[in-house]
Amino acid sequence: MPMSREFQNRLYPHLPEIAAEFGTPFHIYYETEIRATGESLKSEFGWNPGFREFFAVKALPNPSILKIMLEMGFGFDCSSLPEVYMAHQVGAGPDDIMFTSNNTSRHEYESVLANGGCILNLDDISFVSKVPEPFPELICFRYNPGEKRSGGGFIGKPKEAKYGVRHDQIVEAYRLAKNLGAKRFGLHTMIVSNELDFRYFVKTVQMLLALVEKISKELGVQFEFINIGGGIGIPYRPEQEQFNLTGLSRQIEQLFRQFHESHGYTPRLFMESGRYMTGPHGVLVTTAINRMSKYFELVGVDACMSALMRPAVYGAYHQVTVLDGNGQPKDALSNTPLSIVGSLCENWDQFVNQHSANARLLPDIQEGDLVIIHDTGAHGHAMGFQYNGRLRPKELLLCQDGRVVLIRREENIADYLGTLVFEPKVLRL
Ligand SMILES: *Cc1c(COP(=O)(O)O)cnc(C)c1O
């Protein structure tokens, strides 16, 4: 189920007014539901006193959103210096940030530690020697099980993915860190994305707890936390089921209980949900600007893949709702197949492509209609680019108290030109 009934009822009647005030296109996020999803995570995993969500900043990197996360007690999963910087700017402390980077330079580690600090999550055994001195007291490694697990989505099969420490290196990695002075340990993995089957994550916890047991035994250390990463899926298609969070929680609780019985302590459970936290709670609102008839029927809207790459890049399905001028959804489907396209000079630039796997029947769309593209609250705006000079749109927040707030303006030509150098730095050879 894409956009919830509640979000639709809250938004649609006001959308013509919001569009008139701010101008389309824009992403709009719904604070009430972001908080409700966050609270449901906290209450489902309340049995683990140290449970914490580290919101994956890359999914929706906007300080207004990050503040909401921090208010709920969440930390941040960051993978670049700018993301760490933004997290610190909204008030995150060093314990609130997991730096889950990959292919990281020594300089990058120095920068993130110098700029307020964070928990380092090392992606490779060789990175131990890239960590600046003094070696942090708390250290984490990202584990890749290789052939032991299937996986996929955008991450690839574990064995073919570029992430994480190999199984046969993992004990050695912790040994090296311990010898350099680490005293507190965490274990991380992320091997799947947009996964709707909760049992996959149960297996991941099982795998991590077994590994914690093995490493603890060999090195005589305890683990402060395990982090199962992100990757909890959302149903983009209306016929897909919601992720069973309760099922996940119950089964993980069992595993933690067994672990406690054997080892006398329980690690904290961390996760880094991005998509699950914000994905369904945002939509891209566009206006139909052209109704065209070529070798097929198409509607041009005023946004393009710079606002949402997923359909173009992955052929991803995003539900579409069309509103008439009064904010009423058009329910009746037209028998004529329609594609919804942007204006980039790139044929993949289609939100609905009737020649692809995301084809479906749509209501009739006329020039001036508002066309709403669902589930853009994560990996939407953030993935956009400036290719072809088609700039990224604004972002709005529909707040709990009913205000609609501009939280990012649209890009302009000055932004587009901003990095160009008109008095070039020259190296003469
Ligand atoms: C992208 C990413 C996440 C978030 O993934 P979602 O699919 O949005 O939940 C979490 N952790 C790491 C390390 C990531 O790269």
C-alpha cells in the first residue's frame, strides 16, 4: 500500500492551495507519519533497552527531517563528511553518528573525527591502519558473509558486493583493533535492500549473534551492540503487503533471549532504516504541462528524473494519483495506455513508462492536473542530479500542527553555475 489513507485525506484537499502558493514541482513530507513510524520502531523493540535507530541520512538529507529524528532519540547513519557535518549541525553528538562509509581515505577519517566525532564502522580490514591515533575506544566492523547468505536488491549478492569484511578476516580485524586499544565493540552488516520479508532480517540477527559468540570466545571481548543496517522494504505497489515489524521484533527477541541465557548479557540492537522511516511519508507533486500523442500517448509533467531517479534507473514502480482542479482524485482508469514523462533529453526519463515493467493503466490526465507520485520520501530528492541543466525541485514539510513549511528551495541557475571557475587555476607544463 503506497501513500496511506490518512496522508491522502490530510493532503489532497489542500494540495491545489499548496501548489498555488509554492509552485510545482515539490516533494512534500508528512511529519505526523514520520513520527508515527519512528514511535512504532521504538515500541516494537522496547524489549531491548538499548535499542536505537540510526536514520540513514542519505535517504532524506534535510536538517528539518534530521531534527525530527533526533527528537525521537534516533542517531544517524552517515557515510560521507557532508552527512556527518549536517548531523552535527542539528545537534548530534559523537555517540549519535555511525560513520558507515566504504572506500574511505585516511583523510576522510581524520576529518570526521576532527569535526565533532562519530562511531567508526570500518568496511575493510585494511582500514584499521587508516584510523587516526589515538585509536577509538569503540569500534565497529561491517561484516559481509559472502556465500553464506543470499541477498540483493541494489546491494548485489553479498559475494559480489563491494562492502564489508570477509568472513575469514573478521576475527583478525577485531584482534587488530583490540591490539590498537579498542575496548568496546560493535558488529554491523547490511546485505539486502528494500526487503519485504522480515524472516530475512531474523536470519541476519541469528548470523550476527553467532559471530559475536565466535569473536567473543576467541578474543575474550564482549559486544556492546549489533547493527542490522537498513534495507527494510516498503510496498511500492498497491498489491504488496506491509513489512511485518511485529513478526520481526518477536523473533529477534527470542534470539536475544537465548543469547542472554548462554552469555549472561544482551547487546544493544541498532538499525539504520532509511526507506522504512520516510519513504511512504513523502510524495512528489507535479503539474501536467503537455498532453501529447506520438507513436504512443504521453503526458509531460513539470518534474523529471532530477527529482526522482528510481523509475528511470531501476524501472521502479511508483504509484500515481491524479487530482482534478478541486483536489479530488480521478479514480476512473482510462483504457488508453499513458506514459508520464519529464523533460530531460534521455528516454529513460519517464515516471510511468508504458513500455517497461512499471506500466499500468492511469486515469485520463489533462494539462493543468496535479500528478502525484507516491513514496518519494526516501532516496527521492537525494538521488537527483543536475544533468542537462534540469535542476532539483523544492522540498516542503507538512507539519503536525498543520503548517506547510519550505525546507529546501528549488535550485536556480546560479546554483548550477556555482562551481564553475571563471579565473581558472592553471598548471603550466
Ligand atoms: C543505504 C544504507 C542504509 C539505508 O538503507 P534503506 O534501504 O534506506 O533502509 C543503511 N545503512 C547503510 C550502510 C546504507 O548504505
